Amino acid sequence: FRFPVSPLQMLERRFFARDPGVDATTATNARRWSRAAAEDAVRWVVVILGLTIPVSVVADNILFTIIVCAWIFGGAYREKIEGIRNNPVALAAIALFALYLAGTFYSIGSDSEVLVTVAKGSRLLLIPMVIPLMREARWRRRGIAAFQASMLVTLVISYLIWSGLMSPTALLKGTPHDPVAFKAHITHNVFMACPAFLFALAAFDAKSR
């Protein structure tokens, strides 16, 4: 079974293969360069997503849409599916989303509540989409560093709100009695636990060297 040609490949054939002034080698190198540049651009979108996850749902949704479109129209479906099939984390994310879908068949919630829950759960599918993109360690480090930097800023803002040095605004949700920053306290605490764990791993790794 062969997957159909992606829209990106169709455009490449149209613009490169029909130019009489471009030989086959040049066309092939140009296609490879354009694909590599496009993949790097999407990787930067993933890195930026690490910055926005603790801050803005609107920005998250925009970046999520860009990543989904790039995954759908980027081609190389066979390699993508093989990468997902061979990665237990990607399979676990898909299985968890499948549980969300299964829960809709016996949920007592309204249709709108079910749709909202499924929409939130669909973000789990970002994991198998991103894993093939972030194969190189340097890109994973950049994404993790972006998330940790964003959470450090969130931590500082949280302490400023707690101390009364920063007042709540339309963007900041916290109060001195509940000094969160951009998210509700449950989400804030879960997000804050992630960089704490990552920093602990980094400290342990540095000590063991």
C-alpha cells in the first residue's frame, strides 16, 4: 500500500519539475532544502508552544492549528505512522484520547460539554504529531528550555502577586490569597510541578557526572 502524494509534494513537482532551466539534481536539492526549512519552521512553532502553554490558550490554539496543518499537508505519512507505531509515548497518548472518545458514549453531560471535553482531550494528539519532528536532541532541549523559562517567569509573577507587589489584571488571575498567574490554581500547580521535576533531574544528572 502506498500513501497518496501530499499537497506539499504536488506543489514541489509543479514548481520545480516544469522549469526547463532547472536540472534534476538542482530540483532535488531545492526540494530537500525547502522541506528541511519548512520542518525547521514547524519545529520553532513547537518551541514557541513551550513558551505559550503556561500563558495563553488563544496562542496555544493558533500554534496547535499550525502544527496540525503542517502534519496533514507535510506528507511523509509512512514515516510518520512508523514513528508513532514504534514510540510507546505516542501510542499511550492516542490510547488516552481513545478513552476520551469511549467516555462520550455513556457520559451524562450535555452535547456541548462532551464536545468541549473531547476538544481538550484532542490536544493529546499533539504528542504523536510532535515526536517525529523533535527527533534531534537539540530541538527537544530548546522546547524544554522554552517551557522552563516560561514557568520561571510564571513563578516570579506568582510571588509578586502573593507579596502584593503586583496587582491582578485582565491577564493575571491571581490574588494574594490565591497567587496564581495565568491559569487556575489546579492547572498552575500541575504545570509548576513539571519544571520542578525537570530541574531536579538536571541537578541529579549534573551531580552524577
